Amino acid sequence: MANKIPRVPVREQDPLVRAHNFEEVCYGYNAEEAMLEATRCLHCKNPRCVSACPVGIKIPDFISHIVTGDFAAAAAVIAEDSSLPAVCGRVCPQETQCEGSCILGVKGEPVAIGKLERFVADTMHEAPAADTTPKAPAKGAVKVAVIGSGPAGLACASDLAKWGYDVTIFEALHKAGGVLEYGIPEFRLPKEKVLKHEIDAVRALGVKIETNVIIGRTITIDELMDNEGFKAVFVGTGAGLPKFMGIPGENLCGVFSANEFLTRNNLMKAFREDYLTPIHAGKKVCVVGGGNVAMDAARTALRLGADTTIVYRRTEVELPARREEVHHAKQEGIHFAMLTNPVEILGDEKGWVRALKCIRMELGEPDESGRRSPVPIEGSEFEIPTETVIMALGTSPNPLIAKTTDGLDTNRRGCLVADEAGATTRAGIFAGGDAVTGAATVILAMGAGRTAAAAIHKYLQGE
């Protein structure tokens, strides 16, 4: 029986070694390991893994090709629904999506779907390249603008290009990739080896990418549509506006948003000696928050030489970060101060952080989301000595596009209002991903990008 085979473990860099470098932590499967793991799939008649995948990858189909060693066929199945398989195989929260729905997971370990997807993508990267001369869209093809080159924009652009549209992505930063480039560290997502390859594959479909273009400053959406001939626009600008706690001391030197800290390190390569990008970690760092971004910031600070503590107001059970990220952080020696909430950041006479003043918490009744609310324990304040405080409390969308585009409604959280298909309150303008939902996952943003692409196609066909 296939399900009697234990899940094939994946090889990783030694924690004591990797805590001091930015090389990828996980080595992935080789062909033999992947083929063995693939034999565990039961090929269910109604595969719950597929319905749990936000982009609907035909998971049993691609896995069946791995079993026979036909990796190109497996890649072709994935490519029908995903333009970023090597990225998703590395950063998706599989435990709450495809693998969380795998029937084998009921009594044992689910099939390692994410690791198998990564294996297929990486194998095809190394295969002799097919002809990837960019397919220029047909003369007179309808022009569509995609704002933002993150996962939502890349997924939307890929589908539209495959349907023959003339697609241009406009990116505000100097490199394409959005949060994949500036937010996720090198040790989880290698930029040259993985991300650049997947963005090049999107370009090979005929998609043009223009960097250093800030829509709402360099040019407005109205100018794109009225003067440049774009018939539809997709807004996939993500959520890059950091949130803070509003506690005393947040203006001290040594307080950063995770967004700034990670951008300096990832996009601006502060971790490399041949780059002069300034970054401050010091000997002790506290990261406030419990999501994937908090884990990324903490593991980055550790690699920059800091003794690092994650400060989180609930227990480990409620940590929203991927289990694998929490496991890796612990292995690497990061401390966790649970049921702990900052109340003030304390500074020295020169205006630099010297400690984080916290209060101990206990879990009370569940809130609207069903998670138990943390309640402060009176009189339990204490200090954690630190030189740097990194706030990883989530992000909200940048208000620039809504402010410079008439008829685009936003909700009270500053997110663009869009229906299930991605249509905004203004005809011809669609939106998806974090710009609509607030900060979420890469794969959900990709799903929203694909949904919007289908809606744009219908809109442009007059349906």
C-alpha cells in the first residue's frame, strides 16, 4: 500500500552552519527521493488537495508523472495553472492548503506536495531550455496594464499573455518580483537561481516589465487608459505600508518596520559585503509579531550576528507563521517570548533603543476570528534588553493609487473594494491580492490574479 511508505524527509543545511549564512536552508528532493514520495499519493477520485489549492493545480495528475519519471509532463500539468512553481513549492503554507487536505494526513503524514512541486520546477530549470524567445503579442492585440510585479501581477499577466493580450507590467521598484524580491529572504527563496528564472519565464510569454514606474506619480491610471491605449488595468500593488503599535518610544533610533529591515537586506543586499546598504541589527534584536514576516526578520537578524527574540502576545499554538518556519527558527537558536506584549520602547540618553518594556498576557475568550484574545496580567511588566526592535505586525495597501484614481472605492482598512471576480468600483479596472485583502499569502495573491485575468478577458470580449 502506497500510504504505508513513510514521508520522505527532505535534506537541509545544518542549523549551526546556516545560522551564519544566507544560502538556502532546504536542499529539496533528488529524483530518487521525489519518485519514492510520489508513490505515496492515493490518486483520490475527488482530490481534496486540488480544491484546497488557490490556483487549482491538478496535483494527483502532476504527481502521477513524477512516479513514471516523466518530469517534463509533470511540469506541463503544473504550468496550466501556476506561473511560479519553484516559488510556491518553497513559500506556500501547504500545511493549511493542499497538504492540510490530503487524506493521508488524517492518520499520518500528508504527501509532500510542496516539495514535489519544487522538485519538478527546479528540475525543469536545469533541463536544456526550450526556445524562450519572447512571443510578441499579435499586431493590434488589445493592451492591458498590470500594476505591480508581485505574485498577483505575475499570475494575472501570464494568463492574459497566453490569451494573446499585449501586457505591460509596471513596477515601482528597480527590480521585478514585488514581495518575492524585497520581502522573502535569500535563504528561503534564492533570487538569481529561482525568482529571476520564473520572472524570465513570464517575460518569455511576451509580457513587458517596466521598472521604476510609480503609478500615481510617474503616470496615473487615467493617463494609461486615455493616452496610452490600455483597455483594462489590473492593480496588484500588494500591501507595503507597515503598521506600528502606537506605543511610546517607537520613534527611537533602532526601531524598524520588518518591511524596511527586509527590503534593505533582500532587495538592497545589505547582507553582502560588496554592497554599501546600511542596516542596523546590533547584538540584541527583538522582533514583535508571529507571522512569516516576523520569522523572516528574526532569522535575518540572527544571520547578521544578533541574539534574536520573537515577542508574541499569544501562545505557540496561535502562531500564524508556517510550521516549517517556526521549526527552522527554533533550530537556529531564536528565542520565543510567548504571551508577551510590548507596552513601551525604552531609550538611552542618545535616543537609541536600550530595552523593550513588556507585559505578560493570558488567553481570554475567543475573538471574532475564533482565536482566544490575549488579556494583560496586571503588574507583570518586565524589560527585555535590546538594541533593535523590528515591528512585524502586518501591512496595509499604499493609498497612492486610490487617491490618484477617481471612482476607485476603498474600505475602512484602506483596501481596494473589488467583487469576487476582481472588478473594482470603476469599469475596466480590476484588482486582487494584498491590495484587496490586506497582507495574505503568495498563493492567495496568485489565485486572485488568475481570477481577475479571467474577468478581464470576459470584460474585453464584451461579456
